[in-house]
Amino acid sequence: MPQPISLLALNEIIRDTLDIHLEPHYWVVAEIAQLTFGTQGHAYMDLAEKNGNKIAAKMRANCWAYTYRTISGKFQEATGQQLKSGMKVLALVSVTFHELYGFSLNVKDIDPNFTLGERARKRQEVIERLQKEGLMETNKTLTLPSVPQKIAIISSVTAAGYGDFINQIDHNRFGYCIHHNLYQATLQGSDAVSTLVMAFNKIALDQQQKHYDAIVLIRGGGAQLDLDCFDEYDLAVTIANSGIPVITGIGHERDETIADLVAHTRMKTPTAAAEFILSGFQEFEGNLTGLIKRIDKLSQLTLKQEDSKLTDLKGRIQLATKATLQQKNQFLNYKKEQILSQSKHLHSLENIKLINYRKSLKLSVKGRIQKAQTQLIQLEKEVKNLNPASFFEKGYTRTELGNLPLHLAKAESGKEMVTYSLSQKITSTIHKVEKHGK
């Protein structure tokens, strides 16, 4: 059995072995999982390597205050951003082993070019994925109204870009009225993407009542790495699939994010976004003014043309009316003469007819009178013959039974009957009734 040694002795062996066999420095690719600072300005980090979402390796690291100030200043000058947690870096480190504190890395330098390159690589991967999924042009196919009167703004109320945008929209010199609502979101840091996506989702829920014409995503300028959240896939997909046209005013002129690429319209700054919206109003107003002028000119031209047509038509109508009246007067005069001539002829004919009718009537009346006189004489004779007195004079009598002629009454024995002659009225009693004749 080997001779036992102390723990301190073992750690000293490990320290010496590492010093002998390891290089003085190594360039290591790792993610800053955690970054804190001591009271003296020293930086303490946890460097990690991930395999998917799992941590495959992890080690403590430190960077002394003087060195960190140098590294941090150089990094910020190159990238426009300070070192922070979640950032993937290429660090120059030395491996140390302390008998009491164990293994750690001492950071000597950090290459800012690697961080910029890593950002570009990730950005290209997202772009290629969006292209493969056909989302790069989706939002651009939506129709952006020429006059977007209702807009939803995604920004932070404290962002300078938001203030510039609102000031330009609300106090535009043209007096255009644009209704807008702010949907607040974090514009940088680890929570930025989730809050931006939440803002888009809230707008989608409100759209049925608000009827927004456009969404304006505003940030303003900043360090290029501060714009990393606008290169994230989740935000890009949300913008692409938004049912409302998206206008971006995220960065300065040199900054173009993936959010800009998938949006309907990309403007360089919030101020430029405001100018773009107002330009739509100006263009619409200009077109409307031009259209009004054209309508006015066309109306005047049409009125002149129609007035000329009416004047010409009036003259033609007057000539046609005069000619028609002359024709009608000639026709009426002809008809008048024709009627007068026919009237005279008809009058002569009717006079002849009347004379003939008068003669015929006289003859007819005379004949009728003579005929009537003859008929009257005959009737007088017949009436005279029908007079009962004439019958009585001839020796005839008239017998009544119950005030009825005998042939109409029922003759029975015992009844009285009255017989009239020319000079006598004879009352007799029936003793016997016998049938006679038919």
C-alpha cells in the first residue's frame, strides 16, 4: 500500500502537474452563463457550453478589475454593447488551480470579432429558415391603406424614438388626425422577444373592435447587439403572420434587422416611419385635390359643350318649329277651304233633302190623315153597332143572374134573373134548368 499523503499535498501535485503540462493560455469558445462584479471591480463569470438546451460543460472564471476594464472598453467600442449574460464569446483564458478554491479560469482577453461573427451566423440561419418556410414576403402581401387612420404602436413609453414618432404624428403641420394606441414592450434584453410577441398577440385580440390599419414597431437607434431581439425567429414569425401590415422604425440608417426584412414596410428610424405615414396622407390629399381640379375643369368644359349643344339645339328647334307651324297653317287653311266647300255642298244637298222630305212628309201625312178618317168612320160604325141600345132596337134582350151575364153565371132552380129589353126590366124566377146546345 502506497504511503498516504495529505489533501493539501494532493492539491499541490495537481497544481504542479497542470503548470507543467498545460499551455499558458487557451482560446475558448463559451457562453457567459452568469456575470457579477465584486466591490473592487473584479468580474466573476460562469462560462458554459450547451448541447441543445442542456449544459455540457461549465467552469468558474474571473477577470481582474484592470484587465476587465481594458477588455470591456475594447469590446464595447467594437460591438457597441457591453459584455452581458447570455452572450457567446471567444475568450483567452489561463487555467489555474488553487489548493483551497479548486479549478478556475482567468480571463485575459475577449475577441469582439467572434461575437459579431456569431451574431451574423445566427442571423443568416434565421433568414434561411424563414425563406424555406415562405414567410419573408407574407406580411408584404397585405394591403396597406394609403391613409392609415388607426395605428397600433409597439414600443416603450420611455423610448426616445417613441416620443419622436408621437410628436411628429400628433403635431404634423398638415393637421392630419391619426388615432393611435400604445402596446408596451421591452425593447432589449432577455424579455424583449416575449413581450414583443405578447404585444402583437394583444393587438390581434383587439383588432375586431379597434380595426387597425397598420402596426408600427418603434425602437430608435442603439448598439448593434442591442438589436439582437429583432433578429430572433419567434418575433420574425409573429410579424410575418400578423394579419395587419407592419411598419418598422427600429434602428439607425446602418441597422437592418430580420424584423425589418419580414415587415410590410421598413423605415430606417421612428421619424422616418412617421414621415412615411404622413406622406400617404399628403399623396392622397394631393391626388384628391388633383382629382377635384380635374372634375372642376371637366365640369366647366362639359357645361360649355352642353351649353353650345343647347344653343344649337334651340336654334334647330326654333327653325323646325317655325317650319312645322307654317306647314300646319297651310294644311289648316287647306282643310278650312275644303270644309267650307264641302259644307256648302252638303248644305245644298241637305236643303234638297229637306225639301223632298217636306213634300214626302206632306203627302204621307195627308194619306195617313185620310186613312185615319176612314178608320174612324168604320170604328164609329162598329162602336155604334156594339151599343146595347142598338141590340135592343133589333128586339134582342139581355139577361143577368147575380149581376153577371147569364152565360157567365150558374143558373139554378129558384134563383131570380133580370131580363132587359129596349123599354122593360123583367124579373123572373128559374123553375127548371136544362142543357141546350154545346
